[in-house]
Amino acid sequence: MYIEIVQSWDMSRRWESNWMQFRVEETYPTGNGYLEASCLEFVWIGVVGFPGGKIQFLVSNNQKSSKILKEFEIVSANNIGNALYLNIFYPSFLYYKIIFEPNGISSGSLTVGALYR
């Protein structure tokens, strides 16, 4: 199952997702099961301005305290032909959140998606 977390966000503005669960319950005709986040996809296009925007990937077990597990800098006008993927192996946290800081980007479009399996 693929979920778009944000689509075509105006990159001149800061964005922060809600806390999302790594593991979600899914109902099947044969019963209930679980899906786990296995990959995040980050795509940006048309970035203009000072290249210094950042994407942060945070994790938490209680949604109060958190840790920045990964941080990526946006240093290109687009990455549609070479999208940024963050593979998640054996998640040992309950929740994750994504934050985008423009840091001088004046325009552009950001889309973030998550693959659950």
C-alpha cells in the first residue's frame, strides 16, 4: 500500500507531518494483519532560491520526545530522475515524522510518499 503523505507542497513554506505509525493494522477478507512502513520517497521539482533546504526524518516511541534519525539537504533543482528513497529495515520505533525546512528556497514542489508492506 502506497500513501502520499504530502503532494506538491510549496517549498517556500515550512512543512511538518503528523506523527505516523510505522506499523498499521489492515483488515483483509481472511482476517486482520499488519503493514509496516518499508520505504519513504521524497521528490522535489522546480526548486529555486538558495539551495539549503533540509528534510528531517524523526522517530519517537511516545510522540513527546524524539530523535532526528536522518537529515537530507536539498542541493538540486529537482530529483525526479534520481528520487531520494529512505529504506526502513526492522523499525524499532513506534512513530515517525517528517519535517521540511526551506532555508532560503523561494519556490518548488515537494511530494513525500510511504510504502507499507
